[in-house]
Amino acid sequence: MGHTFHIPVLGLGYSIDTPLKVARYGISSVVSIVDDDLIERMREYHTRLHGEDYIPILKNDFDSRAQRITAYLNFMQRAVEQQFDKLKAMEFSEGSELNHYFELLPEQSRLRQGYDLMMEFPDNRRKQIFQDLLRKGMTVGAIDVNIMSKVDKMNFTATGDFTGQENTDALAALRGFANSDLNSSVIMSAGLNPKLFSYIESFDDFFPNEDKEIRKKITLKVSDFRSAFIQAKFLAKKGLWVSEFRVESGLNCGGHAFATEGYLLGPILEEFKQRRLEMREELFLAYQSELLKKGIVVYTAPKQRLSVQGGIGTALENDFLLEHYNLDATGWGSPFLLVPEVTNVDNETLKQLENASEQDFYLSHASPLGIPFNNFVFSSSEVQRVKRLNAGRPGSPCTKKYLCTNTEFTAQPICAASREYQHLKLKQLITLPLALEDYAEQVNKVTEKVCLCEGLCSSVYIKYQIVKPRENKAVAICPGPNLAYFSNTYSLEEMVKHIYGTIDLLATVKRPHMFLKELSLYVDYLQADIKAYLKDLNDKKRKQLLNFKAQLQEGVNYYKQLFNSLPNQAADMFQTFYSELVIAENKLNEITI
């Protein structure tokens, strides 16, 4: 067993080159492949840093988006392989990078235990043989990629002609990954996009080869069992296997927040635990049948992993999740924003994050996609937004156009954060018969949107000192609420040891259990949703709110039952959990619809 955690995608730029920093130690991480301009600039920066020739792929080159992605992923693959080969060739010695590889592993790992045993051996022939065996057991971390399936902008030529379905943003990004040399996974998030999911069928690497190996794997980031099953069935009927379900908390996470209808993480994981085998068997029947039509014979279902991420903060929580729900791995995202050797946070933002409190992280409507977005009140992009608004110039210049989805005023989609859209929308609002309070509320909804295409990349450009003249330096950052409890910068070693429980970075911090934190976020979310519909609460919305509240109560009941059924040694983690749960339940009961 190697590492039991991964580093999820962090914005656009924050984890864009994280594999170059952690993969050689066997740690898997995820790179966003939304922004091919960012990707091309990172390829230029890193190839030159590594002494390679850089041949630019220009925006107007044939299939440039896919080509840029392929070229960057291939570069990272080469670079990581070189790092890993160099690491394996080192001598075992105190303080060496080779020793560091093994010392980062969890103590229960067989490879780590073998290393600890080897270090006690006297220097002789037997020790050398042992060291060679340890080297053979080393594995490199995966370079996985993320595609938000619904971020699939249509593209047009300079004369306004549509460039075709296969050149929409998500499909071109998938093609870039599929054509790369990587043997890793594409993490599909933000739900089912039938066009994108069907396009996967075009690439051989997603199907078993002669050795029954699937070189390009599919991981679904999901928020509940039902949506996971629906998406996986859609793929299985095309002969495509889901190799991992990555369950993410609906609200206790970073980036965009895809709130469930009141389903809490504990009950969701319980359903996966109870129905995981049933789902796998049903999926395999459809998968096997479809592969047979394609002339591919498989007799056993490929491995199907289950992991969870969103709000995990301590080794106790981490171990409980792995053991109680029979998980294969956990994801640790936001805390790694405070690890400069792993992620790309500029110094100014880093200092702000170190000193931030719970109130400084909030769920906003800043995303042009209209999806709730985790925001940081002191981010320079938020400061810039307010400054522009006060100057009578709301909105942002739209240069990259990755989030252009709005056609309310234009034939071709534009971005809801753009100066163009906000000018048109505010002009329309003036003509509507709105009460002063309603008008102010509508104006706030329009102008709260910020440019994420630039804001989520600025930090890496600042950190690497490659900001272009006149380029916007405002930084957008989207940590999960969990980051509030971490208040220093840390080394990779410190964070990994914290995850595995050999040190405790939060020993003196008062922090709610991750299940309780998520529950409180959902109760607040329900209250805000009720408030938003106070004036026009129709029967359909009322029913939805009642169901939402009832589902939260089901979650509370589940946690009570879980607490009572835990063995004594595990119940230590829940000493304060039960009383805090009762407080949260009382708050929920006070909500009237």
C-alpha cells in the first residue's frame, strides 16, 4: 500500500503543476485542463526551466487547444519520469530524497515497514538486496486531469462560423488528454454531459487493451449515490468503465459548491458502503455486454475505487472515513494551499490566508456560471470588484471567454462577469417596475460576479514572476471553509505527517467535526434559501424546502445512530459530537417553512 490520499484540483492555477512537485514521492494530484492559455504558459516556463526547447503552439494553429493540453501533459510525464528515475538511483542515506520518499509513507504501509526494517540492518550484502527490493516497490503518483463537464463553451471562427461539436471546450480538452502519453484518470465533475461522455467512446485508451489494461481511466466526482449510478450506467452502456467514484461534500469543499437536496456526507457514504457491490455488478453486466459488441471479451470487472473529499481536517477523521466506510483513499485539497512547495499561492494571498478566520470564508454568487462559489473576503479580485463598482464601471474585461454561457442579450454567449453583460443587465433593471429594495438586491446579484478565468490564474503568474505588461494581477481564490482552522504555512512533510497522524497541526485549535461543520453549512444554506423566497414562495418551492429540511433531519438521525453504534475506542472522537449534534438539530427544528 502506498499513499492513501490524493490532492484534488485546486482552482485553475493553484495545482496546475503540482505533479512536478509531488508525483515522484508517489502522491497523486489533479490538474485542471480548462485554460489552455495558462497551460501553454506553464509549458513554456517549465520546459525552459528544465533546459528543453520550447516550440510554441499558437492559438490559431490547427486544433491548438487539444494540442497545447497534450504537449503540456506529455512534458509533465517526461519530467516526472526523469525525477522518479533520478530518485530511485540515489543511495539510501539520512536526509536523502530517497529516504524522504519512504518516510512520507503511512506507517502501516508495507513498503514503509520494510524501509524501517532495512534501516536497522547492518551494512552488508543482505541490506543491499533489501534496498533493491524497496526500489522495485516504489510507485510514482498519478498525473490526473479534471474537466468540469458543463463548462463546454461553443467556439466560433473570426467570421462567426461555429467550429463544430468536437471543438467545444470540454471535448477539445478531453481529446488533449486522450492523445497524451499519460496512463492516468480524467476526473469528470459537475454532472452528466451526454455529448462529452459519448465522445469518450472515440478513443481506444479508454477501453481494455490486449493485456486487459485501461490506460485512460474515468473518475466521476459525485455528490450522491443516485447521480453516481446514473452517470456510470450511461458510460457502461457505451463499454466505458468508471474506475473511481470520488464523493465530495456538497458544501464543505472548495471551489464551486454543488449543494445536494439536504443529503449529508455520512448518509451518502453509508449508501455507497451498502450498495457498492450491487452497483458494481449491475454496471459490469452492461459494460461486459457492450464490450462484446465491440469485439472485446472481459470476464471480470475492473477495479472500482471509492474515495471522499471535502472538509477532512484531522487524522482521526481521515482514518475513520477510510475504515468505517471501506474507502480506498481520501482527498485533501484546501489545506495544501498553505503548502508553498506544493501549490501556487502568491505571498500576499498566502499571508492573508494564514491570518484568516471562519468569517472570512463564505459561499458567494461570484461565479459567472450561476453556481454557488466558495470565496475569500480579502482576495484582491473581490477588492477590485468593489472598487470597479464604486467607480461606476462594474464587471470585468472578458479576454479568455471560457465561461461565456449567457445569451440573454446577445446571439453568441457572453460571460455574466463581463463588463458588457453587466452594463446591459443593469440598463434593463432600470426599466423594470421594482421596489427600491428589490432593485438593490438585483443589482447586487448582477455585480457580485467576478472574472474567474483571470483571477484563478493570477497567483501562479505572480509567484513565478511571469506576469505580462498590463495583465490583471487581481487574485481570486476559493478555499473550502476547512482552511480557517489552519493558520500557518507548512512543508509537504508536515502536512503529510498531519494527514497520517504522526503530528497534529490542529492540536490547539477548537474545530467542529467535519460532519458537524457540513450540517451547520446546510442549515445556514436552507435558511438563506427560505429567505430568498419569502415574497413568492409557491407550492413547488415550498415542497422542495420541506423535503430539504426532512432530509437534513434524516441525516441527524443517522449521526445519532452512528454515534450509538460505535465501539468505545472509536467513540472518543465523538465526545463533543453528540451534544453539538443536538444543538444543530434544535436549530434545524426552529426553521419554519
